[in-house]
Amino acid sequence: MTDSKGALDGLLIADFSRILAGPYATMLLGDMGAEVIKVESPAGDDTRTWMPPVREGVSTYYLGINRNKRSIALDLRKPEDLRLAKELVTRADVMIENFKPGGLTRFGLDYETTSADNPGLIYASISGFGTAGGASLPGYDLLVQAASGLMSLTGDADGPPYRAGISVFDVMTGTHAALGILAALNHRNRTGAGQHVEVNLLSSALSGLVNHTSGYVAGGTVPHRMGNAHPSLFPYEPLPTADKDLIVIAGNNRQFRRLCAELGLDDLPDDPRFAGNEARTRNREQLRPLLVAKLKERPADEWFKKLSAAMIPCGPINHVDGGVALATELGLDPVVTVGTEAHAVPMIRNPITLSATETRYVLPPPDHDQHGAELRAWLAAGKDADQ
């Protein structure tokens, strides 16, 4: 039996973040039951203006990362609005912000000041390049994709560097922020003390580059662009068939032997050039044409069915609509509808499933200051109003 309240029911999050990393983190937490109050400037979250595409005149970028929140617009330069902001933080379990490091100090909303008034506060800060030498640098995902080395890894070997198709490090940093918040909450449950959680895009990027950064710091190897090839595995890339490319993977010797059996290349697994992943990777230019010659005998969809039946990892190269369709076909129910029939927003499901507590989809992404009046009244009433 599941609990409809959610795993994080009872937690209040004061969300002073905007754009992507912070809002993504708070949406994940809101899906799991936390009460999220989105504090926006009078101009609103920048992503409200990032369009096309749109749905009913609203940016789908904004819609995709802001469900399960209530919105209040506060101008921190105005004394009354600043007082309400401080009141919110005093009541909150978590505050999250992605102002430039030190940017909230002049308002008295920095960690030192807020934690003095609320010792149990979990205060999460997201920056682009940390609070030391990179404190003054703007934190945009594209800058970090370039600076971290990701762009040097993306694209054809003889072509220019490319950005990833999504703001991958914003999403990664938002996920790290949510993880840090949950760790700090567990610590508070034991000790009663809050703490400052700090994440930045560059550190998340270097962590997220995993085998590439490990290859450099542990092995002294600077990786380079290889198109769709993998530096340490083969086959692990798109290979041509009779009509289109198919992703084909042999991550170990068993899979490679099964692949060769399905292709009618039974002698290859025992060929010294291909007997083991290191050998296959080193001799990929000799192995690839042998595999491709067989794959070109049939169309991709036919190979997909045949190889999948033999438990060989392979798959089509879909557009996004195909990805959603595949998840639907596999029973993952990727799309949820949030809101009332009159104002329903289709959204992608939270990727986390908890067996004992439901993930909730209660509030559609709010209009700017949609809940301002009720939240102002609640904050103005003071803490006693919560009793």
C-alpha cells in the first residue's frame, strides 16, 4: 500500500532559483511531496520567455521544470517584499538559490544570516564555477560544456566541437543539488542542525565526464572526439544496415559471441585479433567492415528484432517522439497530465519510483505570481498562522 502524501510530505522549500538547474531540482523534490514556493522577481523566471515551442502561449521550456510549485513575485529591493522573503526562509526547511555567489548578501538572505535565524535550514547554492576564483563568472551550461572539455569530445573526429543537444550539466547539477539536499536533511534528522549545500556546474561536469576525466587524472590520457565511437569498447556505436544505422553493442565476450553467431561469423570470437574487448577495441578498423558486411544484408528493423531476441543490445536511433513512443510501448507511462481538464499540461513523468510513497502530480506549472495573494497573506500572518 502506498502513501499518497509523498516521501517528502511536510517539507517546505523556498525556491529562489531560476532557469534550469535549481527549478529542475525543486520539481523533483516537489514531485515527492515537498511544498515548493517559487519566488520570482517581478519580471519572472527567464525561461518564461524562452520560446518557441509554446503551449497555449506559455514556454514549454518553463512548463517542463516547474510543476508542483506555487509562485509568488517578490521585489527584494522593496522593504515589505524583502520582509516577506525573510519570513519565508525563516519558516522553510530548505532554501535553494542560484544567484551569483554573494549576490544575496546585500539582502540578508545569505547562508550565514539566514542560518542564524533558522539553525535547521538546509541552504543550497548553485553556481557556475564555485565561490573562489570562479565566483564572478556567469553560470551557463554552454560555457561549462566548453570549459569542462565536453565539447572537445562531441562531434566527428575531423570536425568542429559541438555542444550536447540538451543542457546536460544544468540537469546534472540540479540532480546533484537534490541529492545534497536529501543528504543534509538526513543529517538534520540526526542532529537537528542545518548546513550549506554547494554545487557548481563545472564540478558536476567533471564528475559527469566519468571515464574521460578518470582517463586523464588516473591514466594521463587526454580524450578526443571520436564521433559515435567509444574509446574503450567495440562494437558500441551505430553501424549501417541495408537501410539505416542501428546501434549495436557487445559489452562483453558473451555478447560478442552471440552477436557473431546471429551474423553467421562464428569464427570471429576465437580470432586472436578480436578475442577480448581490448583486442576488439584496438583492432576495430579490421572488425567493423566484417560486421557491417553482414548487417547490410538486412534492414535495421529486422536486425533489431533478431538481435534483441538473442539478448544482444541494439536499438533504433529515434527522434524524441520515437523515444516517448518506445517508453509508452514498454509500459513506462512516460507522460503524465498535470492540472484540471480546463488547464491540463502534459509532462514527462518523474523518473523515480518509490514503492511505499507515491510520486504526485498535483499542481501544474504556475503562472507568474499566481499564488501571490494567498502566500503574502500567509506570510504576513506570521508563524502562529501555521499552528
